[in-house]
Amino acid sequence: MSLCATASREAAEPLAGTAATARTWLLVEQTGPWGAKALTASHLDPALGRALEAAAKGTGVRVALIRRPGRHADRHDATRHRLFLAHTAPGRSWIRTTTVADPQTALGLDFAALGAGEHGDLWAPYTGEPLVLVCTNGKRDRCCALLGRPLAADLAAAGTEVWEVTHIGGHRFAPTLFVLPYGYAYGRTSLSLAADAVAAARSGRIALDHCRGRSTWDRPAQAADLAVRELLGEDRADVLDVVHTDRLLPQPPSPQAPTRPQAPAPSPGSTSPQAPKPPHDTTSRDTAPHDTAVTGEEAPAWTVTVAHSDGRAWRVTVEQRADGAPAPASCGAPLDPPARMAVTAVTAVTATEDSTALSG
């Protein structure tokens, strides 16, 4: 049996810069089976699922269904639904929770405010163990069920606060793990690696091994954050922040200098208006453009400014490359060169540049 996770592992596809993008997560408990598009193919009212998708669109909020690990008979008797809201921005992360009889309540949320990190004292603060989400939706990709469900069951047996989740991106990295409140994702996760990630989150840190990135940021910024962490050996979750990301534009060749991408002169604190935004995954499809290789002169690149809470900063050059072995993005998908975020340079920002970078 051919599995996308096996192909990705054998090709040694890099994990950095592959996490789904969402500043804030709305998690809705829904028991029973899930379809490929679970918000509209489960025991959740499909009209409510469509309304939640529409309300969250463009706000930075991602909606997913969750359920406790175990046998999932086709049950309709659940009378209460646990809801979680989690914001993942560095230094401003939080989790709020409630239990409701009717998840229709979620339509009354201010999604724009939640995406911006403002909870307005909604619900109750969650003060328990780090929340662990494991993707187990076999209707979306069989790797998630075959590899994810055993991991979720083992974590539950070990006493971890774990939930199965409908989709967190990257079937081919199954079993995939997501840890809140910091919002770092992991791939090809073993039980011991998951335990390390949970222990790290408990003390305000992250596990760097098999880390895919922080969902707060787009893919180039995720890769840049992890590159700086690797350089420094820094595992404290909230000491690094992404100040801004700028698209590098290709310049015409000149006889005096080799052809290479050059950065435009953007306004500090904003993405260059002349160029497309960095790739991100808010569509919950693994075959979205950011996973499809772009080759030749059109292959995108970015400079990402990463700042440390102690005042240091770095500019990180990230290129989208397609130099790996062809592999399927998910089970049954065609063989294509996977797009990856390659960090080509990490440069410390000077004192003068530092004040400009941090002003954004």
C-alpha cells in the first residue's frame, strides 16, 4: 500500500515552514464520524458548518472539529459540546473555553476581534495542561487515521490532554501534532517526541525536533523563526517574534553584477505592496499553491526580520524551492516536486538597522 507519509519520509522532505496558518483557532467538539470536509460532513449541522467557515474567512481564525480519542461509533447522543478558542501570537497567546448545548452559539463570536487576539473576557480562561491536537481524519487522508489515531490513543493513555482534530495540514507528515497555546506544529511524531513537546510547552518552551513551525505566521516566516532558533539553540516559545516579511523581486541582469533577487524598499512593519503575500494555508487543502512547486525565475523568495526580546534581530532570506524528489502531497495525489521553504542566509541586524526593523 502506497502512503504519502512513507513517500515523504523516504524523500527526507524538510518539515520546517509547513504548518497550517492561523492566528486564532476555534475548536468545536463533535463526536461521531467526520467526512473529508468535516465542517459540512459530520453530525454537526452542515448549515452551521458553512456559516462558521464564512464567518471565519479572512479573519485569521481557523475552525476545526475535535473529539476525544477512542472508538468512534456513529453516535448522535452527545448533548454537550466543548469549545476552545486559542490565540497563538508570541507573548499574547491565550486559550478560552466553554461547554454549550448548541454549537450554534459560536456564530455570535466576533471573528475579526478574535483573529486580532482580542477575546474580550469571553468564556473562561483555560488553565489546564497544554492542549494537544492529533489529526486523525481518515476520510481526508488515510495516513492521518492509520498513523494519527494510534498516537492519539497512546497519548490519552499516558494522561495527556489530547484531542483528535479534523485537519491541521500536511497529511504527508503524519502523524501530525499541534500544541496550544503556542501553536507549534510537529510532523512524523513519535510518542516520545510528543511527550517532549508537551513537557516543553508546560514550561513555556518548544521542542525543536521535527518542528514544522508556528501557525501564527506564513510559511516563510515559520522557516525563518526555526532557522534563528537553530542558530541560537533557543527553545523559549515567546522570545522570538517576526517583525515583517518582504517579498524579494527579481532584477534584470546587468553586465556589472550577476543576476540575483534584490529586496525592494518597503515601509517598515508591512509586507511589500508590489508583490503577492507569502504562501499560507487557510484553505485546509494540501494541494493549495504553496505546496505546488514554482520553478525558474518565478520561484519566490523573501526576507524575514526576526526579533528577540533581548533587542537582537536577524534578517533571514527564505526561498521557495522545488529540488526534492517527486512525491504526492496526499494519498492518491499525483507525483509532483514538493515546494519547500529553504533558508539561504541568516544575518544579524546592525544597530542602525535594528531600530528600523523593530519600529514595525
